[in-house]
Amino acid sequence: MYIQVDEVISRTKQGATEPYICICEEKKLYYVKGKGAGYGSLIKEWVAGKLAQHLNLPIPAFAIVEVPKALYQAGASGLLSSLGFGPLFGSQEVPNCNEISFYNASTLHVDLKRDIAAFDWWIKNGDRTLKEPAGNPNILWSETTEEPFIIDHNLAFDETVTLSSLIESHMFSASLLEIANDSTLQNIYNQKFQSVLPHVHDICDDIPDRWHYEDDMQSVEVNISVDTIKTTLERFSEQGFWKQP
């Protein structure tokens, strides 16, 4: 069963996908991405999010939410034109949070920086940058609990991302370079990835059928396949995984 969307409040102006702010069951607020974000990006969000959970990375609660067709059609010519209906991706609101600052990012524990950097290399996510004074960290910072939350993995599984490109651009590039130069750290992360790999099949099985197609007629397949995802995640076992070309 998916979480039902009861009401659409507005659409954010932040981020390339500009998710919708929705009230779902139990009156909880979710940021919902739909057809405007591209159904392939919903697959990436779901898979990357589940992998992050299995690795115990800090990520907001998320779920597959369902927008009733009648609700969508009521606003399809206006506000809801890019939302769509049926199963969509929803990330639960983290109260009192902002995009992480350069300063707060620098205070994160060294292990967490390594964990995030290694994770992004595993899933080929090149969309986490932050160099003073600007960038796109895709990490929220709770002003209440002073904790980070990684978000927005819609650009994961990017075949153009390499270890060298991440070491050059990633906000925790120094941490990634440290792993690339330390066989002990490499073994630690390879073991972590290996422990999560058996869950990939079930994670992919839970992807709604609708997300595999760009159109409602389900005649045009999205540009990301389950086979590509699995191949990307299995490559950590290759000898050159941690080696810069």
C-alpha cells in the first residue's frame, strides 16, 4: 500500500525538479516529485534512498506516495500540470532545516564525510558539490538537532561520473581521495557495499511498473534500467574500482 496524498499545498522553487509540497496521510508533509521530474529520476531516488538507509546514512524518511487521478485532474491545467497521478516519490519534511552551509559541512565527523563520499561514488552521483562560497550540496541541516540529511539523488547512476571527476568536484573530495589512497578503507567500504548488495533485487522489485515509462500509455521506456543499476552497483568488486584512471 502506498501513502495517500490528500492535498497539494504548493510547488517549491528550489532544486531543478521543484517538488510539490503535499499533505499526506496522518497529516504529514511530503515533498513529492512526479512526472515533471521524469519517472527515471523517481527510480534513482527510490533505489539510492533505500541503499542509503541500508548503509545507515542520514536521509529523510521517504515513501512511494499515491496521487489520486481525480485530485490531479482537478488541477492538471494549472498548478498540478507537472505532478501527474498514481505512484510518485515523496520525501518527508524535515522541520526547521536549511541547506547545509560550508561551515556546518566542515564540522561533520570524518567518518560521515567518508561514508557520503564513498556512497556517491558507488551510485555514481556527481551532484553533491560545495566549495566556499557556493555549490549544490544536496544536504539539509536541521537547525533543531544540528544533524545533516542527504537528499536529491535524481542524478545518480550517471555513466559520465568517474572517480577522478568526483575527487575534483565532490564537496568531500578530500575524504574520497583518502579512501582511494588507503587499501584498509577501501576494504571497509567494499564490505559495506557487499552487505547491501543482496537487498538490491527486492529494492528494484518494489519500483512501481509505471515508473519504467515516460508516458501514461507506457510506450516509451525511461533512460535508466534495472540492469544498469545492478551493473553500476556490482562494479565495486572490480580491481580498479578505487583507482584513478
